[in-house]
Amino acid sequence: MSAFYLGTAMATEPRAKKRNKSAFVSHAAKKHRGSRELEVGMQGLLITCNMNEKKCTAEAYSLLNEYADQLYGPEKFVEEPNSEDEEDDDDDDAEAALEKEVKQIRTSTQKHLRRFQALDSGANNVVFIRTLNIEPDKLVHYILKDLYVTKKKKTRAILRMLPVSGSCKAFMEEIPKYFETFLEPWFKAPKKATFQIVYKARNNSHMSRDDVIRALAGVVINLNPENKVDLNNAEYTIIVEIIKGVCCVSVVQDYILFRKYNLQEVAKNDIEGKLKKNICALPSENDSRQESKEPSDARELKMKDGQDEQELEQSAGNGKGSLQEQKSGE
């Protein structure tokens, strides 16, 4: 009898281990499928922070809702009436019943979507807030304008707040095609403007900064040859943020005036900024040699800015030529 129980226990032990492992795997798979992250086609905001993403997310929710209430009014949750009692005849039709159920699931999902939802950005110290029925560029500009005028610091963890008005796959085959349509509202003839391109890539090694800037500059010039590069006081700044396989883009105004969309810098008082500049400019005993070099350094910096602008204009010309060759080849 004891031998029988011993054999039965030994036979059932591997099954128990296998069953626990399968349960663990299924749980991990469900957890992975349930996680949400930045995807192609989303709109929202990329918010950089300093080692405290949780506090940054909380500050972002508070700040965004405060100003969204001013622009769009308080967030409303509309409960649609149930239509279970209607169209009773369709219950007999299996296909109609299935379609009705899918529609109800989709409607219930949409009702639970908030106008701001934090998702995994795919990069450290970067928070992505997806927006719904909100214009990200308009909202961010409205926030920065108020902070610039009032000089009120309303956040501590948030550094920069960049709108994401569009997104596409981060491949050179996709980016120029997407930008040809995306950039039309700002640069297509008869509209014309000065522009600059700001590029940043995170957790992505297959994209080349020079290739992307050259392609985008070519697209802008191709939309209207009168569009010009201006690195000092551009009317529009094209912000390109690549994270893993997603290319996020937006076209913003007052990029330099609003301190590159840095919430901490834009809220600083002019007196505070001047004091810091004066402190940094105070000469020391060992700075006599550096003072004699400052004029030449300034000239070198100005020459470098001019060279960068010439390179961008040249890239725009090269990009336009490559686009024309590509179209003629097609």
C-alpha cells in the first residue's frame, strides 16, 4: 500500500511542476499584453524629467488638466444610454448579435479613455502622455506662454515638455513620405516660412542624424523653394524625437524664446538670469588669459553657427535633389 502511494506521488510530482510553470508563463504573457507603450500613430507629449518619473507623471497630470480646463473646459464623461431593449429582432441573427456585442465593447472602451493617459515611452527619464481630442502643440504653447509671462514655477520634476503632433515608423523609407503630408499646413506653397530642425534619438542605433535632417530639409524646400533655414530666429522649429522604432514629430513656435520648451528655464526671472550670467562672468586671478581669448572664441562661435546654417541649407538642396530623383525613378 505504501509503495503504491509512493509511486503515485512520484508520478504526479512532474505534472505539478509543469502545471505551475505553464501558469507562470501565461500570467507573464497576460501582463506583457496588458502593458501600454508609445506606438505609431499616437499624439501626445514627451516630458523629460530628472530621475523621478513617478513624480513627473503626477505633476504632468496636474499641470495639463489645469490648462486644458482653461482651453477646452472641464473633462466630461458622457454615459451613453444602453440599447439592449432595442432591436430585439436582431437577437435571432447570430451575425447581427456578434456585431452588436463588438460595438458595445468598443463603446465601453472609449468611454473609459481619459484625455490624458501616461504610457511607457521606451526611454529612461522620459514620460509619454497620450492625448485624446487635444491639440498637443496648442496646449504646450499655451502653458509655456503663461509661465513665461507670470514667471511662476509650477513643477519641480518636469524639465522639458515637447508636443507630439504626429508619429510614424522610424525608418528612412517611411519618414520622408510621412513628412511630405504632415508638413503641408506650415510649409506648402503659397505658405512660406523660416525653419530649423531639432533632432534627438533614444534607444535607436539604425537611424543617422544627418540622413534624417537632410531628408526633412529636402521635404520642406520641395514644398516651397522659398522656405529658408534660420538657426537664430526661425518662425517654426521642427522637433524630431526618435524612441526605439517610433519617430515623433511636431512643429512649434517660439522655441528659442521659450528656452527650448524647458519649463524650469522659461519660468526664471530676468533678474535671476542676469545674476547668474554676471556670476559666471566674474573674472578670477587665472582668467586673464581667457579674457584675451573671449573675442576670438565669440568669433569662432559665430562662424560655427554660420557654417551649421550653410550645411543645413546645403542638406536641404541635396535632400530636394534626392527626392526628385526618387520620384523620377518611381
